[in-house]
Amino acid sequence: MNLIIKRCPTCGSDQIKKVCRDWTGNYKGQSYVVPDLTFYECPVCEERVFEREALSKIQAHSPAFAKRQRRVKKIKAAQTAVAPRAIPHA
């Protein structure tokens, strides 16, 4: 789903624009960069609006979610490591 924003939801400005650039976040004093992130930004009030894909990309790069991401990878690895079933002979 592509979001189309023509007015800033915070200040009402019609100058909000869709941009794509490296975005820097901060979690517990630790900075991290999300490369080539696409989002809307208002030059008047500096509001930023992120689409679902952008939020997923931020989450993938954020140290706040690192522990959860490792747990999910372990679960997926365990699910694919299930022993293959025997094929019955006909």
C-alpha cells in the first residue's frame, strides 16, 4: 500500500514531501543508520510520516529490536531443521 500525503498531519502545511535518504535513529544513546529510507517530511514543522515498509526497515536496523530479531531467527531455523518425514514405499 502506497501512502499519499498532501498535507502535514501536524501543522497542515502543503509543503510536505516524500524523501529518500539515510535516516539516523538513536536508542539508549546508541546511534544507528537506516540507509535509503523513504518517508514523508514536512519542512515547516519537521514532522515525519513513515509507511509500514519504512517502519519495518527501521525495526530491522534498530538495536531496540535486536534481541527479538535473534529470537525470531532461532525459531525459524528450528522450524526448518525439523527432521524430514519418511516416504512410504508403495
